[in-house]
Amino acid sequence: MVKILFCDWNGTLLDDMPIWDEARRKTFLAFGVEPPTVADYFRELESGDYLEVYRKRGITASRDELNAIYEPAYEERLADATLFSGVAATLHQLYENGIRLVLVTSQQNALVVPLLNKFDIDHLFDECAFHIFDKKTVITEIVQRNGVSPNQCSFVGDSPSDIRHAKKAGVTAIAFLGGHIPEELITGADHHIRTFEEILNLS
């Protein structure tokens, strides 16, 4: 039985691709650089740290400078963000089944916490780790702190880097194929799901 389920946020629990895409496009354009396509962005996002994509495109701005553009642009449409179908009910079921839920996201907490509260799912998570780029290290630390084996834990995410971090941490890698990131980029996962409810069959 799964003891801990680690969850990505954007594109996994939260269906926000148009909002995220608009915000990141505005960020690239603010520095006079044509934004990469979604496919190219995630192809270049090897480590999971968005800075590497900007650096590859010649943008040397600091993280704070990038966030000063991205955050307000994303926040403008925060009210439009919705959970994927079945997410809330599935999280409640997992919680009731005694599975510890941990949120691990690269998104800033100011853009996540209001939505966790809005959807009334904040209390379901045992821990939340925000603005995390080295997800492997965070997952490993939490697994060790809880005294469980990595093979008793799973991580569900929608990006290629999520799957790589899960594999490096030794936990079961579950790819959520929400339809926004080209599936051919998401390789190496132990399981693939197209609806979040399917995760109940893997826990």
C-alpha cells in the first residue's frame, strides 16, 4: 500500500495551462525574446528549474526579476484556474484511506495557497513545499523523515522533469497525461493516467 503520495500542482491537480502559458509568454516577451512553444519549453526544462529555459534563450535576468513579471500576470487570471475533474473527490478519498498527501510544486506559495483554500483541499495535505526546483531532494528528505521506504511512495506529475525527479528519488513515477504536454516527451514513468481518479487503482 502507498504510504505517501507526492503531488505536483500545475497541470496535475490544477488545470491552468492557458493561464500559465500566458504568464510565461509575457515574461519572455518582456525581455524581447520570442517565447518557445509549450513542447520546446518542456523539452528544454531538463532539471525542473525554469531558469535554465530562460538562460538557454539568452535571458540573464534574476529569478526575482522574472517573477516580478510572471506573478502579476498569473495572478490576474487566478480566478479562472480550476481543478481537473475528479481531483477534489479523489484527494478526499486518498486522505480517508490513510494515505499521506504531500504537495511539491515549483509554483510560488502566493499563487497556490489561495487556490488550496478556495477549493477547500488545503487541510488534506500533510505538507506543502512551494517554489521547489529540486523535487528529488525534497521527496527524499520527506520519505526519510517519515521512516518509510521509497517503494512505498509515489509521485504524480505531468512534466518530463517530474518523472525524472521521481525516478531519482526511487519512488513510483506516475505520469498524468492531462493533454497539455506532448506525451512523447513524457518517458520513463512506471504508470500513466489520463484522469486523476485512476490513481485510486494504483494506491
